[in-house]
Amino acid sequence: QVQLAESGGGLVQAGGSLRLSCQASGGTSISYAMTWFRQAPGKEREFVAGISPNGVNSRYADSVKERFTISRDNAKNTMYLQMNSLKLEDTAVYYCAARAWSPYVYTTGNDYELWGQGTQVTVSS
């Protein structure tokens, strides 16, 4: 059973950058569509970005376009989220999720069967 583990969260000032990683263990993630979701206090979980198994296709929420970049290294079973120009409203717990054998990146959390534990991202003014 593949397990996901996020890392790279932390405290950063507005305008700064962070890079999140999602490591898959217990198997290969090469056939999985992988995504990032986030959940801020008092808010619903929301889709941030997703990437197809071969890394060719990606999708972004409008709120992060031009600021965040998703990528993956299947040789390392790792997905990344480079976050630039961070804003206060990016503060949230960020989760990675995966869906097996899916060439398509879904934007709804219920479409993903594997989840990490989350990593906190806090953007300060």
C-alpha cells in the first residue's frame, strides 16, 4: 500500500517562497495522478494543483496560477509544489493526495483514495 508523506512546510513572510514535497513510499507512484489540496482554519478543503502520472498535464486553482508550480520526479516517487509570492491567504495545512491509474487530474477531494498527513504553511505579514 502506497503511503504519502508531506514535508517542507513552515513559516514564511508574505512575498516569500516555500517548496513542499510529497514522498510516496511502499510502492511506486508512477501510475498515480497526484494533487495538492489545502485547508485553512474554518474553511473547506480546496484544490490547489494537480499533475498527471507522466507529468505532462497539470491543473491549478485560479488563486495560485502564476505563483505556484507543481512538478514530480517519478524516479524518486516525489511530487513538489513550488510556492512563490506567498500571500497571507495561502496560510493552510497542505495535503497531498493520489488517485491510482488516473490520467486525469480531478479537483474534488473525494476522487482521491490516498492522503498524506499534511504540512502546515503559515504566511506572516
